[in-house]
Amino acid sequence: MTPDLMEEGARRLAEHRARAGAGGSVMAGHQPYFGQGVALYLDEITVSFDGFRALNALTLTINVGELRCIIGPNGAGKTTMMDCITGKTRPDKGKVFFGSNIDLLRLTEPEIAQIGVGRKFQKPTVYEQLSVFENLELSLVADRGVRASLLSRLNGTQLDRLGELLTLIHLKDEAQRTAGLLSHGQKQWLEIGMLLAQDPKLLLLDEPVAGMTDEETERTAELFLTLEGQHSLVVVEHDMKFVDQLTQGRKKVTVLHEGSVLAEGLLSEVQANEKVVEVYLGR
Ligand SMILES: Nc1ncnc2c1ncn2[C@@H]1O[C@H](COP(=O)(O)OP(=O)(O)OP(=O)(O)O)[C@@H](O)[C@H]1O
Ligand SMILES: [Mg+2]
């Protein structure tokens, strides 16, 4: 293992351990409350870069168990919105709440991950030299160092969970394969599996099917539909066929433009919206 890999593994383990409550987490006794049905609430978030407003009083609510697709032209602020939720970027103004009680703007990036917000970046970041199984194993174990984790055995519950995850991400037959040899789509699924191993309540997925084949894209939509309900999902995508498959003609999508919500409604509704056609879909 390279030093980078060790460091990354140690970081993830520390996060997981803190979440599991072992070793005195800063979050101990401070858990998100979802009883009011709200998973995520952004209130008038504004972010400026050198005077340019990447987000402009953006207000958005995601319900518990909801799968919400966010679309919009390049530069609309979709990734910046995710950066604000995960603590990577601090807004100039506004509020970001997880559940109805956790003010995410008061937490650091690792604390936000610990409390149950998982983020998938566009580029897959799996441990290329390790097997699919070992990648998932590292995300599951809570109480040992990376080297010790790889040398020791998972308990029965963890093994069962690992098996479930392998089935869910369509990689059961590839469990012993070196992750570096997987296709781009399979690496993306593995990373989603690694996120799921940490049981996030909210999953943020930024262009998850970019670079996937049509078949991989369809399977990814099936996977997300399986996760809906148990997790809240925010999916940013430009692929309208994928968005159509996810929304199934009945879920609303949000259109971002110039840092705020331009339109919200069924995909068919926003596709027929003149303003949306003008700035995005008609191009
Ligand atoms: N760190 C930064 N410094 C300066 N400008 C930035 C920074 N991050 C983002 N921006 C600008 O903010 C705007 C919104 O960018 P963002 O990446 O959020 O758009 P996006 O909706 O994700 O676009 P895409 O669909 O291309 O991914 C863009 O004009 C971008 O150039
Ligand atoms: Mg982006």
C-alpha cells in the first residue's frame, strides 16, 4: 500500500469510527432529527467568488427518503451547492440544515461526513490495487487500523452486509478482482458501495453516470431507485434519459440557473417551460 492509500484509509476509518461512536466522537449525542420529514434544507444560500455569485439566495428542501434530480446548464452552481452542503465551501450568507436540527455550517467537512452525509464525486476514487472485496471491507470496519483491518476477519454481520452490498452494486462476481481492472462504470458502483457501507442518510451524487455505457447508466438508475426511501438522494445530471428513468414521470426535478432555482416540477413540465428551454434544454 502506498502512503497515500494508508492516509486515505486511516482518514476514512477515523470518520467511520467517530460515526460509530467509539473513541469519543465530537458528534456523540448529537444526531440529526428527521421526524419532521426534512432531510436537507438550504435557505437563501449565497456564495461569491471574487464578486461573482455562484449561488444566489438558493433555497431548497429535500424530504426524507426523497430522490431529487437537479439539472441546469454548466456553471449554474450545482457542484457549488454540493460543496456548501459538505463543508468544502462556506457560503457568505444563508443556512444549511441536515434534518431539522443540525446546522451544517457549524461543522467541519469530516464531521459532516461522520454525521451521515455521503458524497460521490465524478471521478471514481477506489483503491485501485485492492480487490473489490477489500475496498468494501475497508469501508465497513470501524475499530482497527488499515493494515490490521486487511489482515483480520470481518464478523458475521459485517460479512452479510458486504454480501448485500456486492449484490446491490452488481459486483458479486467481481469480488476478488483488482479494482483497477474494473470498467469505469463498475468503479463508480464500487465507490457507491463504499459510501453505502458507511450508511449515510443523505447521498449527494454529482454526474454519477458521466462516461458510463447505456447499459451501465440503466443499471445505475435501478440502483438509485432501490436506495430511494432508505436514503435521501440528490442527483445532479445532464443525461435527461437517466433523469427520466429516475423520476418515473412522477417525481419533481429542480432546475438551477445562475445560482438559484429557475423552475421546479415534473420533468415533462420543466421541459415545456420556456425559460428552461431558453437557458438549458433548447440548446
Ligand atoms: N473555487 C472557485 N473559484 C471561482 N469560481 C468558481 C469556483 N468554483 C466554481 N466557480 C464558478 O462558479 C460557477 C458555478 O460553478 P459550478 O461548478 O457550481 O457549476 P455546475 O452547475 O456544477 O456546472 P457543470 O454542469 O459544468 O458541472 C461557475 O461560473 C464557476 O466557474
Ligand atoms: Mg458541476
